[in-house]
Amino acid sequence: MSFIFFENYTEGWGTFFRIKEILCHKESKYQKIEIFESWDHGKVMVIDGAVMFTEKDEFTYHEMIVHVPMFSHPNPERILVIGGGDGGTVREILKHDTVKEVLLVEIDEVVIELAEKYFPQTTCELKNPKTKILVRDGIEFLKECQEAYFDLIIVDSTDPVGPAVGLFESDFYNACYRALKDDGILNVQSGSPYFQKDLIEKVKNTISMIFPIARVYIAGVPMYGGLWSFTIGSKKYDPKMGPVREDYKITSNLKYYNYDIHRGAFALPNYLRKGV
Amino acid sequence: MSFIFFENYTEGWGTFFRIKEILCHKESKYQKIEIFESWDHGKVMVIDGAVMFTEKDEFTYHEMIVHVPMFSHPNPERILVIGGGDGGTVREILKHDTVKEVLLVEIDEVVIELAEKYFPQTTCELKNPKTKILVRDGIEFLKECQEAYFDLIIVDSTDPVGPAVGLFESDFYNACYRALKDDGILNVQSGSPYFQKDLIEKVKNTISMIFPIARVYIAGVPMYGGLWSFTIGSKKYDPKMGPVREDYKITSNLKYYNYDIHRGAFALPNYLRKGV
């Protein structure tokens, strides 16, 4: 028996994985979640046909979505993660001793359950006493949450289809602004510079109408078709200026992020810079 | 009728293209060359089963292999390209007014012939009076070529299989050193940071035993599995310090390269930095 998994990035181009074994396929209230053991990338989580991460390369995405905004803030204590039910983002956040509380608001409890069953590598900090998990729509949560409470909000969502659509709208970013302290930072995964350029432009333009500082940065994520983008809205600190603190106890154990990478990540290709 | 092209990056992971039409498949003395019209990436050239470039995204690779070393040199006049029979590298070099002569030494004339037939986009400067083409083994050529003649040598080769094996050996880099002026620069495509890390380390270590300055830089090339690396050996100028001259007449018309990208490209992920 032999399976191959395909994901199209565009109509005519995409990626494939050889599968050793299909471990799970489950339809939740919101989406279809599949997990397989790949030939040489460890276990892979797929949501609605798109690779969320592989065990082998998840470090790039999770380190880059977390440490760029974390090291752009002098004292990030209270962190909110919207989405990110696989736990990889929480794991990276908790490497910082400054952190007092991480609240993970994930709409789909099935993602958390399956991640806990199959991915100890990413869920290892979900039981940390500093971590709180709320199974709830992030948009609803932010409407009601306390004002000026968080230092950092990370939106670790799927693409803007299904339950994630509202996470790319200005109402949501306004609610994030309200929930952040007056030196708070919002960071949003904003798609592929190569095949979702319109999405990045929309996110950047919307965030720059709300936050005084809006910045796009990129990282090389092989499993997402090469390059990936993140968009930051910041009230006070400019992440493009580089890290505002250094902690080699953290960075010496990372696989991707370092302070040069942080600064270099804000250099955008011409084709992207013209739009954002 | 319907074809799909697959390329494995690792045993269990790779990329695919939907094919509109197979335009050509030809076995030369050295390698198998195939050209197809893809669904949404224009025409694609494949050598020995590996995508060389697509019309849609060749700009990233060609701009990055050329403009980083070109802008690291104050006055690059004589340029040698080893390989690069598709012409894309020559096209980028000739955007610089400093250039007096480009010598393209390509072992396989079939690559040049097919590129001229199918890819006017990349071959457009092969007929430029400043361009000279020599169909010859680059290794043999360098053994006999004039000493201290070139300002820049670019090795735009395939992976180290078949005719390209010798292009990754120290004898060859020594011959390049000899052929370069005393402020000359060598730039070599050195594979994927993600799945050819050993190759990059080997190239970097070999070049750093010959040249006083050795630097690795990276770019996001979706068609090569995400990230790609280049390794520079330099006698005088440190390309990591950034461009030594600026020419907005060139850069304002590029799609990828700009001066921030140049500087940012030398920031390497931890997993790569530890080895090189």
C-alpha cells in the first residue's frame, strides 16, 4: 500500500509528500483534520487539505512568528495566541522568562486533542502552569476581553477560509488594538509573498490604518512553498529596528531565529515592497 | 491528455507542476534536457529531472546570483560565467554599465540552443556584442585561461552530479582564484540550506581555505524548494558589508534584489550558521 499527499499552491504547482501511514482523519465542527506519518519529515498535520506543519520543519514557522515580536518588546509578560492549537507557538513563547501568562484561544478543540495525542513535540508546554487554554472563537473573545491587558497578540491562524476569515478583517484588528497595552504588539501570519501577495497587501494596509507602526517580514519556510510572511502592528516599538533585548540562553538553542535573522527578515523583495 | 511533472527534493518530499504541453525532450552528450509549458509558471526547463527554472520565477535566482557580487565590487568589467547556458545570468550582468565583457563558458551547447529556441526571456543578451560564448568544459578552460583577468566569476551550475561534479572541488576554486584579479570575486550556487546542508558546508569550507573572505548568503527561491544558497570567495571586498556602489537605474527595475535584501541575505538561520 502506498499513498502520496498533494497540496496545490496554485492551480498548476504544489508540493507532495510520500506517506508511510495515515494516522488520523477527522471532521470537526469547523474543518477537516488529517495526520500522517511522512517518509522523511516526521508526522504532518493537514487542515482542509493544507499542510499546517511537519515535525521536521515546524521550527522555522514557530520560531519566526514568536521571537521576532517577543524580542521587539522589552518586557512581554501577557501573551494571547489566537489559533495555534498545535501548541508550537506557545512552546516558543514560554522560552522567555519575562512571560507570566499565555492564553491560547483556539476555536477548534479537536485540533488541540489531536495535537496532544500525536505531537508531543509541539504541545509540550500546553500543560505549563503559565498556559491557559480557552476553546472559543477568537473574534468573540476579543470583543469581550479586558482592555489594555496584553503585551503581545499572535494570530497563528489558517489561511482566510472557513473559521479564519474574520481573523483577516479590520474589526478584528481593532479589537486586538483595544486588548493591547499602550506599548503592545500584534503579529499576524499573512500568507505567501509568492502566491498570496494580495492577502499580504490587504493585511498590511488594514493594520497600518489602525496601528502607528506596521511592518511585514518574511522567512524561508520550505513546507509553505518557500517564503512566508508575517505582519506586525505595533503601538510603540518598531520591530524593524531589531531586537530591544538579547537573551542568548534562548537564542543559542534555537534552530532558525537569531538577531541577524530578525533584522534581515524585514528586507523585502522588490516585488513585495512595491505593494506593501 | 494530461501530464504532471514531479521532482523529489528528498526521498519523500518534492514539488509538482501540471503540464500543458511537453515542448521538447533531448538527450545531449552530457545530460537530459526537457522543456514543458506549465499550467501557470510559463515554460520550464528541466535537466536530469531537476527544474532549472520557470519563466515565472527565474528572476529571483538570476538576480540574486548576479547582483549581490556585482554590487559588492566597485567596478566589475570582465565577468566569467561557468554554466548558465540559459542566459539569465548574462542578462542580469549586462544591466551594469561597468561591464565591458561577459564570457559564458557552457559545456553543453544543446542547453544554449534549446534556451535560444524556447526562452527569449533569458537568452535576450546572448547576442549582445559584449557577450562571448565558448562551448567548453569550464574546468579545462580555467586551467588555461589568462591569470588575473576577471573581476568576477559566477558558477551557475547544476547540482554536483554529471558534468558539474568538478565545479565543486578545490582544484576548480584554485583555478578561479588564479583567473581573478587581486580584488576579484567568485560566486558559486551552493544548493539548498534545507536539504543540501552538507554541500554548502563543503563549498564554504573549501572556498575559505583559498580566499581570504568566504561568505554564504541565501534567497527564497520557491522553485528550488524554498531557500537557496550562494557562496562567495572574495580577495578584497566583503560582500556582507553591503553594496559598495548604488545604481537605482538598475535596481528600480529589478523584481527581487535591492540593497536591503543584499544586506539581509547574509543573515543565516542558526541551523546553517553553526555549520558554515
